[in-house]
Amino acid sequence: MTTTERPLMVEARGIRKRFGFHEVLKGIDLQVRTGEVLCLIGPSGSGKSTFLRCINHLERADGGELRVDGELVGYREKGGKLYELREKDIAARRRTIGMVFQRFNLFPHLTALENVMEAPVRVLRTPRAQAATEARELLTRVGLAGKYDAYPATLSGGQQQRVAIARALAMRPRLMLFDEPTSALDPELVGEVLDVMRQLAADGMTMVVVTHEMGFAREVGDTLVFMDDGVVVEAGDPREVLGNPQHERTRSFLSKVL
Ligand code: ADP
Ligand code: MG
């Protein structure tokens, strides 16, 4: 299958979101195909996290149409007509989406292995022995084979973030969202997390990654989207956008981060 034939995993058309008088998303259009990596860049406050949260049903858009994995995410139509999913359906859909945040938010009283097992056991009712086997495999995959029994406080930030990635993968997501996953890390720990994400992309995971790591975006991203002030200013092949930005706002932003 060529890339353009792959089904759309995320399809956003004219997504709008306001908080009070502040319109944070002013009509976002973008697409992510299955197996693709979309990197999202832009200044602080441009609406990147809000958009990710809409994909993951943590915020509801005020307008536009958002489909994830072919299914409509709840939204409010122009005329005020409300299309809403039931809580139960939202929970079911959210389970198919993994999310990794800047702060790792591991359970401090659980070991790395227990952190990864927690959701499969509690939510999916996976038998403990099976969940433990799968959790060991996942921790091995993120390079933490020796750390099954370590508590988060004894792990470096990079190791904790890799546990967080394994924990998200334990739910067998169809889509992974990363919101600045390396921004809280010491510089020397960034690489190990990006390596895990790079491997995940190579394994075919569909990913939306908010990041300031332009090297990662260039090498791993299929598409790079530059957002500013609630709009998509520019989108395209990362090498094109980074090498030959078409808009002054993109040039100005890149000159600050590159
Ligand atoms: P980014 O991730 O690009 O830095 P955000 O999506 O976090 O941007 O935020 C975009 C804007 O929306 C910011 O001005 C932020 O203060 C505002 N915002 C985000 N969440 C809320 C909220 N729950 N209530 C009010 N304002 C919010
Ligand atoms: Mg953000």
C-alpha cells in the first residue's frame, strides 16, 4: 500500500476551541494516516496541547469535525446542536489511544513492572501473570530489562519516561500521542527517549508528536505541522518545512529554536 492509500487515523477539519473569550484553536485542518508520524511544532500557547487533548477526548472541540480511527469525536455544531458520545464510549475509545506527557506521572508506589501492568489488569482484566509477561516484554523493548522492580524515584527522568511509554503501549493503542515528551529531561537523557520513539515509528506505530526536537522531526516525521496562534501556518514534508519555510512566522519561529 502506498502512503496515500492508507486509512486516515486522524482527520481534523476546521477544529475550533475556545476557553471563555479566548479562541485557542481557530480552525485546524490536518490528517494523519495509519503508520505515519506527524510532528507538531509551534510557540508556547499556540494550541498544540489543546489539539492533542481534543484527539484524546480530554477536551471537546466547539466546532469542526474530528475523526479518530474513522469515528467521530464528540463536538458541538455551529447551530449549537450537540453531538456527544456517552462516557462509556469515550472511555472505550480513549483506551485505543496512548498518551505520553512532559511529566511522566508514574505511580510512585508501584515498581516499573507494576506501573506497566496496572491498566491492563484493572481496565482490560488481563490475568496478572499474562500482564506481567507482557509488561516485561515492553520494558525490554524500551531498554529497561534490568529495571522491572525499580521504583520511579530510583530511575532517571529518561528511564521514567521510557516506563511511561511502555505503560501506554501496554494498552495496545492504535495511536500514540506525545506532548513534549523530552522537554522536562536533562539534555543527556533526551536521546534515549527519542531512540525509543524512533523504534516505535519504525515498527509502524501511528504517532502525533508535539516536540521541539527538530532533528527527530526531520528524520522520523512524515509530516511536520507548524502551528501558531491556533492555526496551521504551514505543513508538509519536514525537510521542506525546515529547509525552506514558506511563511515568515515559520521562519521566525525556526530561527529561535534551530
Ligand atoms: P501549547 O501546547 O501550544 O503551548 P496550549 O494548547 O496548552 O498551547 O494552550 C493554548 C492556549 O489555551 C494558552 O493560552 C492557554 O493558556 C489556553 N488554555 C489551555 N487550556 C486551558 C483551559 N483549560 N482553560 C483556559 N485556558 C486554557
Ligand atoms: Mg503544550
